[in-house]
Amino acid sequence: MTDSVQHVAESFGLLLIIFLPLERLFTATRQGVLRRGFWADLCYFLGQYLLWNTPVVIAILWAHAQMEHLPLASMREAFGAWPWWQQFLVAFFVSDCAIYWAHRWQHNNKFLWRFHRVHHTAERMDWLAAHREHPLDNLYTRTVENVPLLLLGFPMHTIAGFAVFRGMWAIFIHSNTTLSPGPLRYLIGAPRLHHWHHAIEKKGQVNFANLSPLMDLMFGTYYDPRRMPAQVGIQEPFARNYVMALIEPMVPQRWQFWR
């Protein structure tokens, strides 16, 4: 337990060292560090690192073990003979395509939205708000983005590295910064695009892509007015208490006496 707490403290400190200066040097929206929702987001961060990441890892390892029984040897052998850069591009594109449609479904399926809406209850955007996720929503997302890599036969250490990269990228696109890739903005995502995904004005129906905006460009959901949105969040009532926010999606609305 002591090692876990130390790991969480080190992770929090490292992310703070990386993102706090960026959010001060390239501020998108003026807000204090202890802005509204800070303590709730800290609970999501602690919950994710201390409790909910373990079931995700177990689920992915289980999926990996199950896929070993599928007749994938010839496809994996052919794919493994490709140059590394081609493997990377295919994995990047297929994984991003999978998560694009899975994410879009989260916004258009009533059952999935009950869990995903927790992420959209953030009323202030910064690196810590990236961790505001229901654990079942997180499990769904991590599974979808890794299944293509498992099918293609990527080794677990490569998948783990890719997961770390995706995690850092997710934190970056939620950060309260104006950083932009400039002329590469159609290939590489940026915080501004994801902030518009969270904007009340657009109701979460734009910029579903994770790493690259190419999916949004291909399927007509790309949106970039070259400015930050005025307000993020949702207009539905929601539980602000961390524990109640985890319980709420699993309880029929007619029984939610706390609303």
C-alpha cells in the first residue's frame, strides 16, 4: 500500500511539474489552480491511480490471453514482416478509428452516455480534469483502443508504451493551454479542439478523435473556430460528490432522489 501511495504521489508531482508551467505560460482560460471542481477531480485522479487502473490492466491481459486462441497466426506473421514504421502507422490509424467510433457511440447511445457524461461534467478544463472518468467508462475506452493492437499481435510491452503515450496525450488535450501544432493541426490534435468537444455550445457532437483529427475530417465532425469555447460542461443535473457520481449511472433516474 505504501508503494502504491508513493507511486501516486510521484505521478501527481511529475504531471504537476510538466503541466502547471505550460498552463501558466500558455494559458487558455484564466482560472486558479484550486478552481471549481478541483477537489472532485483530485478524487477522480486518486481513484483512477489507486483503484481503477488495476481492473483495466487485468481486462486487457485477459483479452490478450483469449486472442491467443483465435486463428490469427497467418495475419500476425504477415503484419510482423512489415517495416516498423508501417506497423506503427497501421496500428495508429486502426486504433484511432476504433476509438473515434466508440467515442461517438458514447455520445449517441443512452446507456453508454450515462457513464460517459461523468467525464463531461467538468466545468473547468485543465490537466487534472482529464482524470474525471467513471471507471466503467474508462474500462470501455481502454479496451476499445487496445483491441486492434492485440489482434495485430503487438507485444504487451509495446501496447503498454502506447497506452502511456495515449494517456499523456489525453491529459495534454484537456490542459488549459493554447498550444497548437500550427500547420500540422489537421494531423495532430490540440487542446482547443478537445475543449470544443466539451463545450456546452456544441453538446459534445464535434471533435471525437483522440490523437489525430483525421477521423473527424473524414466523417464530418471536425470543428475549429480558432478560439476557445466560452463554457464547457453539460446542462443536465449531475451528482457533484465523487462517490455519488460513480453510483448515479448505475441507478435508474426515477430512483435518483438526490437530483
